[in-house]
Amino acid sequence: MKELPKEGQTKPARSITLKDIRPEARHYLVDHGCTLIEEGEQVTVVYPEGTTSTEIYPRTAYEWYRIKLPDNTELREGRPRLMGGDSCLYLLEKLNTG
């Protein structure tokens, strides 16, 4: 039986708009070269030049991506697919929350 692919093609990452972001995540992303743009109640995360995105299969209600920043930091990104919903961004490292 043919094995199904586990990930898609690697491409340049595009920015993601989030409903909200925790202060510690904000600092983490800025420390790793991301730019955050606040627009009302939303925050757009703009990745630094050279950031890549690779879709992780299988697709569900969300499309999942492995985001790799130029400094080799990895994030996980979820974008709603074929339905309404909020995008989400996961940091893979435990943050110092106090």
C-alpha cells in the first residue's frame, strides 16, 4: 500500500492575524524577529524575511503548518479551513510566566 505524505511543500510563510495574544508570547515572538501589528481587537504577526511554512497532514477542520523562523525557532500555526473560526499560533517552548 502506498504511504500517504505527512507534509506539504515548504514555502515562504505569510502573516497570520490572531484574535488576541498573551504578553509573554508577544515578547517571545518579538525576541525572535517577528513584527506585531495591532489592529483594533486583533494582532497580525508578520514573520521575518526567510521564514518558511510547511503544511502538516492530514487536514482537519484546520490546516496546520510548521513555521520555521530564520533563527531555527519552530512554531505551529492553525488556520480554519472551509468554516468560520479563529486562527491560532502555538509556541513550542515553555515560556517563563512568572
